[in-house]
Amino acid sequence: MTIKTPDHLKWPVDTDITAVPYSVFNNREVYDLEQQKIHNGPTWNYLGTEDELPENGSFKSTYIGDTPVVVTRGEDGLVYAWVNRCSHRGAEICRERHGKSDDGAFTCVYHQWAFDAKGDLRGVPFQRGLAGKGGMPKDFDKTKHNLRKVRVVSHHGVIFGTFSDDTPDIETYMGEDVSRHFKRILKGPIEVIGHTRQFIAGNWKFYSENTKDPYHASLLHLFHPTFGIYRASLGGGSIVNNDVHSVLWVENNKEDESVLDDVKKDNTRTYQDGTYQLQDPSLLAGMKEFDDDTSTVIFSLFPSLVVHQIQNTLCFRQILPKSESEFELVWTFFGYADDSEELRSYRMKQLNLVGPAGLISMEDGESTELCQKAIVRDGQYSNYIRMGGTGTGSDDHFVTEGAIRSLWKGYRELMDV
Amino acid sequence: MSDDKNNLTLKNEVNDLLNAYVQCIDDDKLEDWPSFFTDKCLYQVVPRENHEMGLPTAVMWCDSQGMLSDRITALRHANIYQVQWYRHIISNTVITSVINDEIHVQSNYAVFKTCNDGESTVFNVGRYIDVIVRVNGELKFKERSAIYDTHRITTLMVIPI
């Protein structure tokens, strides 16, 4: 089937990836095509962690894009996933966020068709009719009515799913640097310490851009500079893998004082010289837990996952698109199974920094909504993404939008526009 | 005066504290908000799903008056958010027990949020679980947990519950 490219997806002829037409963010047709070509296409989507499925029969409801998906642990101990839609009349089968099926069966409440953890159809009530009347045709073949299955992979305890047979293996998909950072943060068995959820009235791609944007960090998020803890002078940079995935990182030991002088000259709101002080500095206390000086890493595995280490907080952020103008952000915080009590207490206190009420992160929901509000019309206009030049790829500084340009390059390839 | 859970004077005092607390927030007198707590305290805003699963993750978690004050300083001078007002409604306040001078209280709450567009929405609904103590004759929160049902926070949460 040939899919006609909607007019809204046509890029302005005189631009490439340094200008994105606003119609890409405000249009249902584009959104539907994304669900088809990206989320149902050759991409790995975050589903959860092995830790969330502790026993055989454990399950968790989630989504790939906006398609409801259930992840299970089968009787063989392996992880499976299927679309949460009965093969009979299309009803939702699993109605809980998480839990355990004691008999390993998942039964649709509508007509009690029963499936196993793999999504295979096991039982159809009254298949042979009652007292010789009714029932399914004689040639009814249960094996042809399994649930729509999701290909899954468990990588260092994290579960990803894809609908496409063309999706490459997970490490190839991630690329070298994302893969390295993934292994770094999943250095041992993890323990989920809770979820928080945020519903944002903005297009999901504004958030993808946001998490590849080192330029905004010190300008929008003013918690650190307000309390005299300046950030843009720290070392770090951005890396791009396979166009759409990226790593932003900050190193603690590479502060550059000349940068600070430039910042003062620019007279932004950013720098405040000791006007306010934390009354309880224990908020920022923590401990070194990696064998390097990286204090912050935010890496994104397009389209559905952002992983962060911000000081001692560790988190999977799952991006769940709901419409062209809404998405949900599910924050799953974790530690390691062998955390000391002291480390856990730092993680708890630093939760204040991140998440829907995070002192240094709450504005990301706001900025996404600010963009969405302003682009409801004028789809023929474009934004302007030229910080740090017009190229794609990695940079060893923060004053760049190179990773965002790379995203749009990859997006156009995935969407075939 | 006896601190017994059926003591009417105590019930009145507890109700006064709960009412004054929400009035302080709704009237935007947030600088006074930390004074409702003891110096060392626990204030946490926790999604119900975590509470029920025994998982500790909270969206706000403060264990000192200083941390509460820092939240307000950040709200006033650092964080970026659209103009908004809260209106708290509290009900079903029950003193569940009084043990060793600690008054255990539960109540339901609903917070409506109104932004500049004039629409009021139900922003956060849940229950408070409190441990209240007497400091120099005045009741203070030693612990206040807001366990919220509305586990999908719209946009962001900057003002405390």
C-alpha cells in the first residue's frame, strides 16, 4: 500500500533540517502517520524492566506509541508482550496497570476468551455450542486467533518491544555511545523505587527535542544558578548515534571560568551571584557511584525512552504520545539492588530535583506546552534550529542544536518525507 | 487538657490547623507554609500507586523546615510556570489515634487549579495522612503525607499540596 505524504509533512523547499514546519506538530494526519511509520515501524520501544515482572505470571500494562500493550512473564520465565486487544471482538483484556495472573491465563471479560502469557489463544467458551446448537464453525482453528504479538528483547534488565521484523538488534539500534551509556547506568541488577506520571498538553516531539537540547539547560532551568550554583561552565557535550538517539552529559571536574565571564556579559537571567542560599544544602548532598566524573547523563533512545542519571537519581522516562497535542511522561525511578541505606537516602532526597515537581526539571513540561500553544495555526511557518551551525552530530559544548538537527534528519528518513 | 481522640477541643484544634494550612497555600502566603511543620519533619506528596506498592518515590519529599523554605524560594525566584491558583477543599477529617502525644489524623482533599485562561480544573485529589504534635502549646505537623489519586499530574506541580 502506498501512503500519500500529507501536505502538512512537506518541508519548506529552501530548508533542510534547520527548520521544521509547525504543521509537523499540530496535525492529526501527521500524528497517525508517525504511529504507523515510527512507533509501529522499525524502532525499539521501552516497555519496562525485568524487576517489574518478578514472578512467572507477572504482567504490566503499557503502550507502544498509543497502542495498548501488555508485557508478561510466562511460565517459562521469559518475557512476552502482546497488544491488549481480544482477537474475538476487540475488547481490552488486561484492565490493571500491573499484577500477577495466578493461573497464567489472561481472560477477556466480555466472552471469556482465554489467552496465555505468550498471547496464544487457549480457550473459547461454548466453542462446540450448547446441546448441539450454535458454537464456532467446525473449521475454527484456535492457533489462527492469537493476540497480535510484540517482538521483545530484554537488554541488561530493560525490556523493549517492536512491531517490525526489520528492527535491527538492540545494540545496533542504539549505536555505540548510547549502548555504552546504557551499560554504564545498568551496571548491576536494578530495583524500581517508584513511578510518577505527568500529562503534558504538547506534541511528543517537542519533548524529544527538549531532551537533545543542551542550549536550554542553563537558561530555562534556573534552580542551580538562582542558588549560586552555576552550571553552563561545566564540561560536557552531546553525542549523536544513528541520527535519532543522543547522549548529553556533564562532567564535574572541567569547570571553565572563562565561560562564566561570557555568561555574565550576556546578562541573562541565568546567573545570580549568591542572592539566595539553600537553607538546607543536604538537598544536593550525594555520593559518587560511577568510576568516572560524569555527574549528569541524559540519553535518549528514540522514540519512546529517555534515561537519566542526574546526580544520584536514576530514571527511565517513557514518552507516550496520546494525540498530536498531548503526551504522557512516565518516570520510573530506580536504584541498584545492592544500594547502601545511605545511597538510597540520597536518592530519595534528590527526587525533589526531577520529575513532575522537580526543582530542576519541571519546566520541561511548561516549555513543551508553550510551544504547542503558539503553533495551533500557521503550519506553513517553521522554527529556526541553527545554534552551533547547520550540521548534524556530536559537539563538545552546550551551545549547539546539532543533536536536534540530527533528530529531524532521522525523522525525515523514518517518515519518508 | 486531655489529648484523647474523642476530645472535642482537640478535634477543633486539629480542624483549625488543617484549615489554616490550606488557607495559607490558597492565599499565596507560601512563605508562612514551612511554619506549619516541626523543624525536623516529613512532608511528602506520593502517588497512590507507589504508596500501595510500598514504593517510596514521591514528587516532593522534604525532611526539614529548611527544605520546605527552599522549595518556596525556588518557586518564587527560579522555577518557570504559568500563573496559577489553588483552592483546597478538605473533608472527612478523622483523628485515628493519639499515641505518646502524637495525634494521627486522616482527611480527604481536593485541589482545584485555576490558570489565567479562567478554567478551574480538578488538579489533585487524595488524602492527607498526618502525625501532629504539640510544640510550645501549638499543633504542628511532624509528618504530612499527601497520597494522591490523581496520579497523572497535569503539566507540573510547583505549589505544594
